[in-house]
Amino acid sequence: MPESLPPSPRTLAALRQSGWTSRTVKEEVRANFLRALAAGEELFPGIIGYDDTVIPEIDIALIAGHDMLFLGEKGQAKSRLMRLLARFLDEWVPYLDDPAIPLHDDPLRPITSAGRRLVAGRAEAEVPIAWWHRSGRYVERLAPGTKFADIIGEIDPAKLVGGTSMASEEAIHLGLIPRMHRAIFAMNELPELDELVQVGMFNVLEERDVQIRGYPVKFDIDVMLLFSANPSTYNRSGKVIPQLKDRIGSVIHTHYPRERALGIRMVEQEAGVEADGSWPVLVPPFMKEVVEQITISARASKYVDQQSGVSARFSIANYRTMVASARHRAVRLGERPAVPRISDLGHLYASSLGKLELDLMGSHQLSERQVLDAIIAEAVGTVFGEYVERHSLDGIAKVFSEGMKIEVGDAVPSADYRRIVSDIPELWERAFEVNVAADPAVRASCIEFVLAGLWASERISRLQSHGRTIYDTRRR
């Protein structure tokens, strides 16, 4: 939304008197970026984990005035980074306000025939000016299904019937890129773009003009072009024409969070579920770690197609599902706050299946559900192992190995878990550094985490059925 009202000049004469000067999109972006950098402003709000890797490369590309390709697996904030570049545009730019002009023509440097005729045929005090806000100066398109006419243009048959020559500029119905003159255009999934359209984009990058059906129409198009792609398709021969690759100024390589803590920060920022005041929720640290570790384990799993990647949306969707399950239980049982447990992860099939692409060579006969079960078990075991080492849970493991049979579940009231730890409350308090007696829901979550960890480390067995889970002290 506009941060301020548009400037006051409404005619070309008033615009000249105001001292406004023309500059290209890349000059505009560079100048505003350098100002923000010098002022110490946050350059890419909401982007986590790229401070020392991706962001410096973008900074340099902006200063260099390059078109950019963001190369990385799905869910690595490529589209978000592209959209954030629009914040370095001027808030308002003037354009010739005439319905005969098919784009936002620069009043001081018009590129269309209609714009030049308007400026040449009237006194400057009579040439109307309007203002274009930067919120409208960014547009993106998804490559699959995109046609030449969509982003470059096509001959308009209605104008030919009216007597307009095919070689005339007025005969063309302009596509998205020419209409984004003086703006930013982004193309997602570039390798999926038809080769004919790639040739048209190459011509825009090389000559900054438009050629349609063999009729060269010279437009000095001023547009900043951004692209995104997955390495597995971008690097495949024949997917992107070499001439187009060669004209892209900078390739920005993105990546997944390199530390689990960064992934958790990202999930907390994007999920936004704990701030929902409809029913309070408290997520124990180990549950956050387990959800993010599920994603990390999936990214390393031999059963998952690593060329496709595992999106950050996988973590976010799973986190929301886990919290939703906890809230559902808390509302039904009248418990406040809602505290997620390991048994809530039993609902992750709904938010996970479809987001994992199996490696057909590695998964063999395993179903997607079986792969997810194995990944969740590995994640629980990994986080549990860290807690055992950090908090000395061996004492608890010993107690549970002395002949106990325990039933838990996502619908079991938290108060029912008290009897499970009635003989060893001191161990629980030392292990998790919480007063478990004061918060039954947190105690229940801790208990399930330890039980699941003991199962994942193959110390006890587990039987799951219809939302209930029975842990048995028999060795697996």
C-alpha cells in the first residue's frame, strides 16, 4: 500500500519544474539500495539464514545492475527474495496519462509512438501526467503453460481489420514484459518455459526490444528481469537455451537452513500459530526441534528424491498441524494451555503426504506413509539422543525398563499422565528443567517424548491403533 500520497505535478510542465529526472529501473534500484545499505536498514525483512551466503550475492548483483536467476530447490525463499526487490523501487514514478498509450511511458523519455506524438503535439502544460506506485511495478509469472503472446505479445486481428499495418507498432497487443516497462518482471520455473518464449525473452535481454511474427518493433524496453529455477532442471541440457543463460547477469544460489535453530526460527515466523489468541498454546522446545528435525531427516533420506528437495513449507505445514491437534484436544478437554505431544505427530500424514517426492530407486516397495513413519522415528531418535546426552535421562530409561506398560494418545487428558511419573518426579524435573507438577500438559508432553525416544532408540516396543499408543517394556 502507498506510504504517502503521489507527488503533485499533473502536467509535463509541472513535472519539469519539480526537478524530477528520468533514470532506468536498475539505476533506481541501485540508488535506493545503496541508500538503505548506508543507513543500516534491514534490507530483506523476514529472510532467515542467508545473511552470510545469499544476501551478499544479491547485494553485489543489485549494485552491478544485473538481471538475476535464483537457483535452488523448492521452498528456499526464491520467490520471496524476488518480491522483496520491489521495495528498492521509487515509491512513485510519473507516466503519460493517455488511454492510447499501452504502457506506463516515461514523460521525459517516451518509447511508444503514441507517447511521442502526445508530447510533440501539445504544449507541455497540457500533457497529462499520472503517478505509478511501486506496488504495481512488480509482476511474476509461472512458466508452465505460458505462451509467447502472454509475456511478449501478439498481432491484434481487430486492429488489422481496421486497416492498421502488421508492421506498425499499433497492430501489436503487448504482453506482460512490454507492459512492465519501467518495472520488474519475474519468471518462476524458467526451465519449464517453451523454447520459443525463451527466444523472445533472450531478445528482450539482448536488444531490449520486441519482435512478433517476424516484424521487428523497436521498443527501448526498460525492465529488470528475474528468474527462478531448480538446479535439477536448469542444469539439464536443452531445458534453457544457452543464449538466454549467457545473458543473465548473476546466478544466486539459495539453500536450506544450515542449522536446526534457524529452521525453527523460520517456522515460528511463518506459522504464526502461537500468537493466535483463540486458545493459548505452549510448544515445548523439544517438540519444535522434532518437527524441524523431521524435515532435516527427510532432506537426507535415501527414500526421498533429493533433486526435488523438501520445502520449508513441509516444516510449516507440519508445525501448524501439530499445534492444531493440540488445540483440538485442549478445547475438547478444557485444558489451558494447549501443549503438543508426540502423539499429535500422528496427524502429520495429512500435511506431509504429497509434499515428499519419493526416490523410486531408493524407496523400492515402501509407500509414502511408510517412508514418513521412518523419517519421524529417525527425527525423534535424533532429538531424544541429544536430550539424553544433555540432561542425563538414563535414570528414566532404567525405570521404564523395569516392567511398565503405558498407554498414551492425543486424546488422553493430561491429568491421566500423573500416575506415570508419580514415583520419579525429581528425575523429570531435572531432565526437562520444568516443574512438571505445576503444568500437567507439559508433563504429558515430556512423558510422550521420552517414551517415543525410548522406542526410537529400540529400548521398548510400541503398538499404535486408532489414536492410542501402547508402550511396552519388552525389547523390540
